[in-house]
Amino acid sequence: MAFLTENNIQIDIKEYLSVPFETNEISNLLQALGFLSALDMVRTKGSEFAGSGLTLTSSNSDIIEAIMLFPKLLERPILTNGKHAAIGRPLENIKELVGLQLKG
């Protein structure tokens, strides 16, 4: 967040715990992130994953459904410019996304 503020990059924050994602939003994020597997956008370590019923071989549709039920599974922060997205850690991911945005 500090990097974005310091560089005068305006952001909108999705309060995903109070306003849950819809299926198409998660699918769009998966595509914008450029991931083939929805597992790549999930926190696989911790109690949320263990309690979700997911495995490392779960299908994308099962993972997307689980994210809707257990939103804390989602890696965060995720930044998007509408076309591309990046998981905000490490900081280089954000810098790359901002670079894409500046290039158009």
C-alpha cells in the first residue's frame, strides 16, 4: 500500500469479507493473473486450506467455489488494473503491474 500511495497510484479496495466475490469475479481474477490453476491464487498453508476440503489436486471449479465459501483462502493483496492482475507479494509484482499500466 505504501508503494502505491508514495507513487500517487489511486486504488479501490474490495472489502471481500463483507462483500463476497461472485464466481465470475474470481474467474476473471484467475485469468488476469495469468494462472492456469486456481490453486496458484490460494493460501495452501494454514487452517483455512485444511478446513476447506481442498487438496493440491482440486479442480479450478472446486477451488473457486471454496474461495467463495472461505474467502480467506485467497492470496492477498491482489491488485488489478482491469486487464492484468498481480498478487501483491513480493513488491516486484506490484511494480511490474504498475509498469504495465503506465505503458498502457
